[in-house]
Amino acid sequence: MKMNQIIKSTVVLLGSAVLCAGCIEETFPESGYATGGQIAESPFAQDGVVAAMPTILITNYVDIEEHFDFGYPGIMGALDRLAGEVFPVSGNMPGGNQYYDRWQAYLYPCNSTGLDASGYVSRFFYDNYYKFIYTTNEAIALFGQSEAANHNQGVAKAFRAFCYLDLARLYDPLPAKASAEGERSYDVSAVAGLTVPIAREGMTMEELENNPRATREEMFEFIFEDLDAAEELLADYTPATKNLPSLAVVYGLKARAYLWLGGFDEQYATVPTGEAAYRKAAEYARKAIDASGAQITTEAQWLDKTTGFNTVIGSWMWAMIQSTDTVLNNLLSWTAHMAPDAIWGYGNGAQPGISVFSYNRIASSDFRKKIFVNGDRDYAAISPYTNLTAAEFEGEDAMAAIAPYASFKFHTNGGEKRNYSLGNVTSIPLMRVEEMYLIEAEAVAHYDEAAARPLLQSFMAARAPGYTIPAGNGLVEEIVFQKRIEFWGEGIIIYDLKRLDIGMQNGNNGTNAPSMAQITTDGRAPWWNCVIPLSAVQQNKGLTGKNNPNATYTYKSVK
């Protein structure tokens, strides 16, 4: 697709709310097309291309015929279900139905081939990310034509690095064990150290059709090239809204990248690993904290049933910000899936919840525990944090009675319960400053536990008065547990579990996981090594014989 077609599509996508009629008239010839040079010279057109990146992130549709197919928020939901951190709890009540949760293949990997290379959802991650990357590549090529477009170039490179960092961590095939009861063995030795193909701006179709998987070192060298450039280009840039990355976000992406590399012992010539990488992760996490000027989310902000986790606040460094133009319909929406207050959506029927094991481990003084329904289903305890009436909580004039351990973290816009066109217009966090505090604490813990302990203690003082680090658990494991609670539902924790080889425990006695999601693994789950979809393998000769092995049926669920 040529750049003028991209811009024409951008106009349709963004609508008049972003590109007013006057701007379109000034930017585009009467034919409706513009050359790359004309666009590069026009600040109006450049702004349209920049706006397209965060907009496509929350509206992309890859046509897998599922209602979670709404771009990056859909990916977030899939990742937490893949990790076993979020699952529907409604089935634990009479009349409840776990299948209202539409991320079926990610919830039940032992009972479906949906995640296999030819499976029905295998395209979801891969196609989405490469569509995001295509947009950034076109923008980078465009902005490279103008010295006045430095900030826009930096924004595009930060977005591209963000996408490749996720892809690298998802498709990097780390060793995992199959269970004795599983129907498949699992061995990644033939593809060890490979990530995904790198598609740069300006590549020809011939190059793209014979583009092998980059090694881990090659991929992170490329990611850091983009982030280094973004760091320089955005040094004096303050985005008008937080759906665009700032310098602090670039530092945060570097912290994420170095944290991942800390999990490897291999020595590379161009990027650090092991302790050296963990030291860099701590350094950049601190830079992100300082550059952001952000204060961590307060108890009042966390628990607000009107604005909680649906409105950009000071702790959010980066966000997806929706408008009425970007709400696709009643069900293709984050809020419709994640908010039990949204009576029009799947969230009220599925009731995304937390593992009882994690819930019980949260300190009683920790205010984050309050947004989960307790084991007694005490409406009085949860009522300050939900917009549901007692009758709706009991399933009257709603899909089902609310089950124990359901979450009321994510709320509809303004607490709206019935009107999806209003209630779905929410913002979703992409990066919060709390992540940087916990990256810093964990990274330091890998090389100086004594220095890391007060970092965790200080963070938790703002979460659970009187908290002390428990004896018996390793410090890194405790930090990661607090990260699991802090970022429940935000699609982040799977990367830490995979890096640190921490297994799923939802098949243990007393689990509240639904049937077919009751899985306990010995370390990381094989399905955390995503497979490249068969359609992509068939189009790219460089992928022949180099896919990750299919991981479904490598375990059996308890029931």
C-alpha cells in the first residue's frame, strides 16, 4: 500500500474529530491523494499520521470472528488468560456461565487446538502486531523526509520498539516442560534463541517474503536502536495527550527490555544479559520514574467506582484513550469484557476474577484487595466499589449473580450500566509508574538483595499499612507477586512469569478456576511460547521449518 493510500485510510479511520474538513481540504489535493513529500511538509497531515498510531492500536480488527478482536486491549485480555491470572468466575454460581468469557482458546489451552499454528486464533497476536508495525514503518519512512518531523519520528520509533519488544518476548521459545499426562511432548531446542522477523521501513516484497526470524541478540539490538533514537528525538518533547509516548515512556520501554534480557546467561556482543542487564533495567526504571514526575495511584483513585481504571490519572505514563469515534460497538470493547458493571456486555456474565490462592495471600490491610468480591459474597463489603445494586449483584435484571473473587477494578465510563455508547468510552493504561518501581526493586534484588528490600518496603507502604516482607518466600518471588496484584488485568505479568520460569497453580486443591482452566504447570507453560500462524509461514520462505512447536495438549486440566 502506498503512503497516499495510508493517509486516505487514516482520514476515514480517525473521522472528523481529528481531521476537520478544513484540514483535509488544505492537506489533500482534490483527488483525495497526496504525495509523501506533500504530507511531510504539512503539519496537519503529519498530525493525522501520528494520531493514527494510537487509534489503530485500539481499533484494529483482524477478522478472527471473535468479540475480543479489537486491537491491543484484546491482546491484553488474552495474555492474562494465557497466564492463568484472569479467568471467569461466574460459573461458580448457580446459573453462571464461564463461556461468556470470549478468550476461550487462551483460557483452555489443554482442551483446544485454537493456539496451534493452524488454530483459529493463532493470527490474533501476530497479525495485530505486524499491522501496528506497518503503520509505524510508513510513518518512519514519511517523517524521515523532513527535519522538522523529529518529534513525530521519535513517537513512531517508540511505538515500533513497543511492538517488537512484545513480539520478542511472546515468540522467544524458552524451555518448558510437558506433563506426563499430556498428549504431546515439547522441545524448543531446534528454534532456541529465535524471535520474529524484523520488517523495517522500505523493505521490498521480495525481502519480506524471505525474511527469517531474528535472533534474540539481533532483535534487541534493533529494539535499542529505535529506543536510542526515540530517546534523542523526544528529549524536549511533551505529548499533548498521554496516548503518545514521552521520554519517560521510552525509558520505561528500555527498563522492560533490559529486565527481559536479565533472564538470560548467554553472552552477546551487542546487548547485555544477566546481572549487567538487570543493572540497566534498574537504571532506566529510575530514569522513567524521575522523568515522568508521576505519583503512584492513591487508594481513593484505585477504588473510585466512577473513574477507577477508566480515566487517565497522574500515575499513568502512557494510555489508550477512547472516544465515541473509537468505540466500535457494544461488545468489541475492553469495558464490555472486563467490567461487571457493564450489564450490556460479557463482563457481567463472565465476571473476570482472581485466583483464590492469590486473593488469600493479599494482606488484609492492602486496599487493592477491596475491589475483589470476598469468599462470602458480602455485598456490603463490595458495594462502595461497584455501581451494581444489591438486586443486580444477585442477578436480578442482570446476567447472573456475582460470584466470589470477581473483580471490580475496571469500571464503565461514569458508572454507566446500561448504555454502551456512553459506558464503553474509557481509557486503558499501557504503562503506569508503579511498574517502574517494581521493575527497579526486582532488578536490584537480582544483584543486591539488601538494597532491594527497602525498595519493596517503601512501595508497599503505599498499598498495605504495616506490610512487612514475608519470611520464607524469596524476595524476587514476593516482588513478582506484588506485581501480579498491582497489574491484575493489565496484560503485563506473563512476561515476568515466562522469564522467571514461574508456573501456573490453578489446578491445585481448592482452586476457583473454571473447568478446563484448572491447570498446574511445572514452571513456565509451553503455550507461553507463541506459534507463528501457518498463514504467515506460507507467505514467508524464511520461516520454513522454523516455527515454535505447537503447545496445546502438552498438559491436561484437572477437569
